[in-house]
Amino acid sequence: QVQLVESGGGLVQAGGSLRLSCTASGRTFTDYAMAWFRQASGKEREFVAAISRIGVNRRYTESVKGRFTISRDDAESTLYLQMNRLEPEDTAVYYCAARPTENVIATRTSPMYDYWGQGTQVTVSS
């Protein structure tokens, strides 16, 4: 089992940047593919970005391509999401998620992730 704790959220103006972190504890971090999801008020949770074990593969939802970058530091057991050129539509609670796996697939499918953090709020003002 793995425990996930997100940090780095906050209030930022449109066009600004934030970097989210997700620190994992418990089982070996390299056993997990990781992802970021978000949920805006009144909306369903949606996929943002995923990274495979050992960072071989990445994928992003279309709306964040070219603005967000997902990365992982396996030595520090930490997942990151660098968010640039933020837009008001990016306002949401951001969650990191972990999926134990032996492959190097970066999946966007929420039910495939077994472990979730508590979330961190990102608010982008216009």
C-alpha cells in the first residue's frame, strides 16, 4: 500500500504558474504508475496527466498539452505537475493517484488507479 500527500496548490492569476507535488510513502515508488486528476466544483473528476513507471511514457489531456508537464523523482518518491500559463478553467481540486503495475503504460483511466491523495486546491483568477 502507498500513501499520497499533495502540496503546492494555491491562488494564482491567469497566466501564472504553480508546481504541484505528491509525496508517496509506503511501498516502493518505482512499483507505481502515477497520474494527476482534477475535479472542479459541480463537475466530475477528469484526467489531467499520467506518467508510467520509471517515466518512460507520459500522456496529457488535450486542454493542458504544452502548458503542463508531469514528472517524477523516484529517488525522492515524489510526483510533480508543473503548470504554466494557467487559465481560470484550470481551477479545481487536484489529486494524485497511483497504480501498481509491472508495465510502462501511462493510463488515463481513473478506475485503474488504486490509491489517491486528499487533493490540493488550485484557484486561477481572471
